[in-house]
Amino acid sequence: MTKLAIPFLTAAILMGASPFQVRATLVTWDDLPQGSYQPTPLGYGGYNWFFGDSTFGSAGPSGENNGLLQYSTAVNQGVTAYSPPNAAYNAWGFTPMRIESLAPGAGSEFTLSGWFSSQGDLGAGGAFEVQAQGFIGTSSTPAFTTIFTLPSNGTWVNESFATDSAVNKLLLTPLDNSGNAYAQAYPANGYFWMDNVQLTAVPEPTTMISGALMLLPFGSSAFRQLRKKLQAA
């Protein structure tokens, strides 16, 4: 390896370890065992997946599966997965889905994309509504709140949310015909499914600038070595 290559290699290593990487792991549940009412393992796809309310301490009704988000082989439940065989859903038909990152990264924009499908009643305007809220750290105050709609035959969701800091919890709550969270009573008609999900944190501009400035010394070092080599030629 030439001395000229060393600064660029060092820069590449630093870029790979830098805090402004974008995470976009595709989560399908298809590599998990088939079955019904199965708990999503902790850390699956780099995240923890739960069902429960916004207090974050809830293990779900009756502590079922220790509050871990359930998935099923979709055809067993009369649902078509985007990529068979498995898909995840909110248990009991009223519980929110809760996604917690194991390694939250700084981001000024948070994007959720994936296939979602309703299996409950149709909400106002002929659409099933889901409220998405992002939370930072242990705060119970949402950094953002938005609502998107789901048809019963499924749709591709691609929602971006602006935030001031790193979001490490995402809460997806089904809404009833009145636009309210379902009452916590079983049975309820707020079932919805998701498949092929990606969660992406877009870095803050200040973080990207800091990372770029960190690489400047290596660029100038490489330039000096190149100039010396040309002068010696």
C-alpha cells in the first residue's frame, strides 16, 4: 500500500464509523419461523418491537408474549403479506405498535416506509387511519405526530417526519371512526398489518458538516504527498 493511499483509507474507515450513517434495514419477518401469534424477537432487524401504549412501560394486555409485537404467517389470518409468508400486526385490535431503536442515530428527518394493510373497520372518509408519533429518549411528549390512511387491500406507506433530535421510539396507533385511539377493550376493530418495513434516519446538516470537517486533515495530507511526488518526478 502506498503512503498516498493511507489517508484515503483512514478517511473511509472514519466515514464508516461516523455518527451520520443512514440506517435503512429492511424488515420482512420472513426469516422467522412460520406460525400464528408469534413474538418478534428483541433486536430483530436492529430494533425492539412491542405492542402497548404510549407509557412505554406496558407489556401489552395480560402481558401476552411479554408485550413483544406479534407476527403470523399471513394466510393463517386471512391476510396477504407483501412478501410471504410472514407479516406483523397489532394484537387485540386496539393496541399501538411500538418500535424502539437499539442504536438511535442523530437525525433531522425520520422516514418510515413499508407495506401496511387494515383488517378492521373503515374510518372516516372510507379509510382506516393510523397515527404515527415519534419520541426522543424517555420523553412522553411526541417530537412529531401525523396520520396516514390504510385501505383494506394494503398500500405502500412512505412517511417522512421532521425532528429536532434523534428519534428512538415510533408509536403507531389505530384510530376509530371518530379519529380517537381505540378504547382498550377486546375485541376491537383496529387490526392492521405491516410488512417489508424500513426505518431511516436522515442526518442533521450540522452533524454531516462536522463529519466532513473531521476528514479535512486527511485530505490536505494526501494533497501534500501528491504534490511532493509530482515535484520529485
